[in-house]
Amino acid sequence: MRPRPVLAALAALVLLAAGCHGDKGSGGGTAAPAPVARPSEILITIESMAPRRITPFGGTIAMPKLAELAATGTIFEDAVSCTTLARPALVTIMTGVATDRSGVRDNIHDALPADLSSLAERAKAAGFETAAFVSTPFASYASGLQRGFDLFDGPEAVVVGPVQHNPPVTSADKVAAHFGEWLASRDASKPYFVWIHLADLSGASVPLDLQKVKMQGAPDTDFPLYDGKLAVVDAAIGAVRDAVGKSGGTPSWTIVGTQGTYLGEGGRFGEAFWLADETLRVPLVRIEPAGAGGKKDSRPTWLPDVAATLAQDLHVALDSRAEGVPLATAPPHDRVRFAWNYAVDDELGWPPEVATREGGQFKVGSAGAAARPAVARARNLPPAAREAIAHAGLTVGKDYVPVAAGGSSEAFLRNLQLVRRFLNVNRPKLAARHSRDMLQQSPDALAALITRAFFFSSAPGGEGPAILDKFLKLYPNRSDALHWAAHLELVQKRYEQAAALLDAAIAVGPVEPEMHYDLACVRSSRGDVAGALAALDHALGAGYRNWDWIDKDPDLAAVRADRGFPALLRTHGR
């Protein structure tokens, strides 16, 4: 792996500062006038934080660093998200555009669209130095959120399969340390806009002994993993505050959650699958240098308001689709706060939902929700792609009919989350057992098929051929099903079939970077080096960043031997 980007960038900043100071006393004219002071801005976003659990918001678990910082500003007691997924929520925070209008609906496939500018891009154009320190692939290179940042420090590893939805993260203490290194090395005369994203809590609300937890009646209140991660996040917030104090700056602060999470209430754990107060209420704290501290504000707020507030502070405009109100301004009395859940549509093949905040709770399918219904993705397999699949000797079904989980949907979702959690902690045998339970319960459900396919995508045989047949018969218009079908063909070295399926997956969309990467491998294995380089270019452009695997993947041996390979890597910043 190459050195972490933050360290290389810090070295460059130090050299730049040394060069600027080296002109002193050279007799080269008068010094430039000092720039007009403008306030800097720090945005801290946190995944899966349940405000009801922590002391600054009325809970019992202490977060002393956050509480100390919040005591200098305003706590917004009725702040809610517009989605239960991190990446769509972050796009809303960075643009003010809600989930149903941004086009970013999940954590894996969608990226910030080219026609939607983020706060970072607008702040940079306005003269702010911009830097981001993020801890998860949800917010990293494939998200598009790196656009506009002079320094973007995010994880580069790429994970595949069920663990994509519960990926390894860079711990909050390391993220805070990288921020401190950057802050200590920069030119203090220029205002900055910094984004810090902490994801330690992601997945921590799903205990590994979930099956032993009583799923009815009163929820279990003992969540040592989740509470331990709260302490890690709290310490990181304290480290960021200490670094700012050492720098002598007085920035404005915004600390906000992307989504909440269930902690056993009603027998539920996690967040991605339900629109409810537990999954949508988020912590929100705003601290301004000249503002009064120790305030609590019960006005109804939601994530687009965060973007509107930051834009006002940075003196930049937001996209015309943005609809937030600055936190210092009272929202319209008749404003409706919406929330959309596309996870079940995109991950499970179930219909998406919409909810409105009414009477202090979110209600799904209410009369108000009809004003902005969730719209399912358009999924169409082009005739040319269908013909190419047929030419490769495969047959796909004519119609796509979503298949919901049979039996108890709660049991199905518990197994799905356990698969992801066990893979996250490198317990593949336990994960495989729960994937088998899912398939036995719902043998035709897309989530069950995809989850089970992962365990047969690295070696031929087993259940792979039967799962492949179901992908093609039942889900011909799903890019994820076509992609996994291609994986199952790849392990049998059926490159023509895999290529046709990957081309089809990309044509159907949405597209994730690994689809292009897999296509590069297939083309390289078939001797099409030029085509492989083109596909690799698309993969890197879409955010694929597993440099270490690119350097040693045997499928790319012919590509690495081509003289165009080093130039391609340089084009993408390596």
C-alpha cells in the first residue's frame, strides 16, 4: 500500500510553509496585506448514534467530552434525519438536498452526482482551505464526497460481499490524530472548512449474541460494545477540541448524527430497515464563537437545516433543490419533515417506504407521506445486454418480480445483520450458518441469494450453480444479482459469460466500482489489455482504491506489464 494520503499531504504542507517563510528578508518587495479574518468551520458527523442513550440528550451513558462542548453551544432536542443510511444522509448534510431528490439512496452504489455541488466545493471556491478525515468506505472515495477537499483522508481498502454493509472502519482516535497533525501544520492565516466523520458505532448496536437476547418484552439495556464505542467517539471529540485549542483558533462547530439505531426496542437491532423515531432521531449540537452556551432548542429541525446553516456561515449558496432553514431561523410552522427508506428496495427487493414526523414520532404511510412518495429505481435490462447474455449461452428471465422474505421478516433481518457482523469480525463459519438459515427461510429472496452466493464466489461447486440459475431467472433486471452471477461464473473461469453479465450489470445500474474492476480482470484474462485498462480507468474513476490488490492481483498480470499501466495510475493520483 502507498503511504496514507494524509501523511503525504502533511509533508507537502510543511514544505510549502517553509518555502513561503524562506522569502523573508530577501528584499523582494513589501509584504502582502493580512487577509480579512473569516471564521473557520468544523463539521463532525457520527453514524448510528442514539441520542436517547447519552447524557447530553437525556440518556444515562456519559459522554463527558461531548457534554462539555455542547455546554458551550445549543443542543437541538428534536433533530431528525431524512434516511436510515449513512451515505445518503451525508450527501444531504453536505448539499441540503433530501434523499428523494439527491439520487443517493444507499451506502454502496450511489455517489454524489456531478450536477450537485457540495459545501466543500463551494467553500473551496470561496477561498476556504478544505480538509476531510473520514473513517468508513461509506464516506470515502466511492461516495463522491471527496470532491472539493484540498486534503481528503479516507480508507482505501475495498471490501466485497455482505461485509460491505458493515465494513471495517478507521477508529475515531486515529481520525482525530490525523486531524490534529493537519491542523498543527497548516497556515493559520487562512480560514478552513473541515469535515470529520466517525463511524465506530456502525454495526455496534447488533450484538454478536443476538440470538440469545430475549426478543420480546423489555429491551436488553446492556450493550457493552455499543457503549464502549460511544466512549471512543467521545474521546475523539475531546482530542479534536484539544487540537483546536492548541491552534488558537475559534471556529464554529456543528456535531450531528447521520441516523439513529434500534437498541433492542421492540426486538429490533440496527437501523437500515425501519423508519422510526429510534432510527431517525439524531444528536445535533451547534457552537458559535460569539454565541451563548448551555442552550436547548426544541424547534423541529432535520438534516437539510445543517447544510443551510453551514452555507450561511461560509457565505456560499446551495443548490436550488436544497430546502433547509438555518438553525438560527424559525422553520415554517407548517413544514413537514420526511424520511425515506430505500434500503429495503435496493438491498432486499422490497418496496421502499416514506414516513413523516407527526406528533413526535415518525409514521409510515400517513396521509402526509403521500405528498412525496418514495420512488423505486427504474431497472431495465437493455435488449443488447440481453442478447449478449444469450450469445454467451445463458438464459435470463423476462420479468423481475420482487420476492419478500417468508415467515418472520424480523427473524430474516436478524440473520442478515448477523451475517454482516460475523464477517466483520472474521467469523466466516458462523456467518455462513446464518446465511444458510436465511436461504432456508426464503429460498427465492434476493437478499438471501446474494448473502449465500458470497460463500461460493471464491471456489467452484457447492450451491453456486443453483444460486446462479435463480439470479438469472428471477432477477434479470437487478445489477447486484447480475454482478454476483458474474462472480459465480468467474470462479469457473467462464470468462465470456462473466463479461456478458458484468456488461449487463453496468448497463442496468446502479454501478459500484468493483463491477468495473471485475470487468478489467475478465478482459485481462481474455487477452484484451486495452479493454482491461479502460475498465480499470472506470473503476478508479468511480472510487476503487485497493492499490495493494491491484499490484498483486494475478488476473491483472497482463495489464501491469503494459506500458500504459503506470500512466493510468498517475492519472488517478498514485
